[in-house]
Amino acid sequence: MELESVIQKRRSIRKFLARDVENEKMEKILECARLCQSGKNRQPWRFMILKGEQKDHVAQIMLNLFEQNNVEIPNYANSSKNSARVIKEAPVFILVFRQDDDDHWMTGDLLSIGAAVEHICLEAVNLGLGALWIRDTVYTQEEICQSVGCESMQLVCSIAIGYPAESPDPRPRKPMNEILLKAK
């Protein structure tokens, strides 16, 4: 598929078919992330692929947040319930970590990781798959990191991947004149 076509077809997929993703496709997806550029070539990303009970366990950690009576949950965190449902439905779930804890590199590392995540999402489309970039893991990142044995890393985000069971229309985009700034 041509790059422009892949970019135009990219959607956030929240419903997946109950079909496994072939290992060869996951290898191609991860290779695209590995080849991504990064600030000072730091390659700060680390990926963990979860399937089955392991991914369902992470989704349950996210849902457990809402069962705690003594914790006031901010309204914006309510999307975690929906994200947990998506995680359970998706056949593949990738946790995306930042390896280094040097705050001096935080901005560059996060930008680099964001680029790698987009490489993953675009290659998923190229291979006939769908993906959803998920930020909601941030609300329970300590519990998730402990659960998967990555306490020394920062959980930046996650990605659900699978064969799409939906084909959403494009979301509205701001017109060019709203996003393009002009110098004085």
C-alpha cells in the first residue's frame, strides 16, 4: 500500500475480530518500530507483547481502579473502562515502556516513542490490521509495571492490535489555516 493511502486509512479501532494475528505480521510491525528514528539515536522504547490471560490481567488492573471505595477517580479517567474492554477484545496488546529515567531526556524520549508508536499503527494498517493507541494505562502504570516485572521502567502507553471488526468514518480534522502558524 502507498504511504499516503495508509495514512488516510489509519483509524483508531476499538472493535476487533476474534482472530489471532500471525507472528510474521507482528514481527513486521515490531521491525517498523525498531527502525524508527529517535533523538540522538537513543532508541528509548521497549515493547512487551501480551496475549490471552496476560493482557486480560492488565485490563483487570485497569478496572480494579474503579472498585476502590476510598479513591476519588477523576472524570477523565473513566475512559479506562472502555479501554479495558478494548484490551480484552483485541488479540494482541503491546505495552510501550521508556527504559531510561534520566529526566534530561524525557521530552526527546517521549517524542521518539510517539514516533515508534505511530510506525506500529501505520504498519498495522499496511498489513490489513487495526490498532488503538491507548493512554489510559497511565492511571494504573505502577500496578501494571509491577505485574509484568518492569518496575524500573516508565509505562508510556499501550497499543491494542488485531483484525478490525469496524470501519469508522474519519474523525473531523481542523482546517490547515487553524494549524499552520505564521512567523511575525
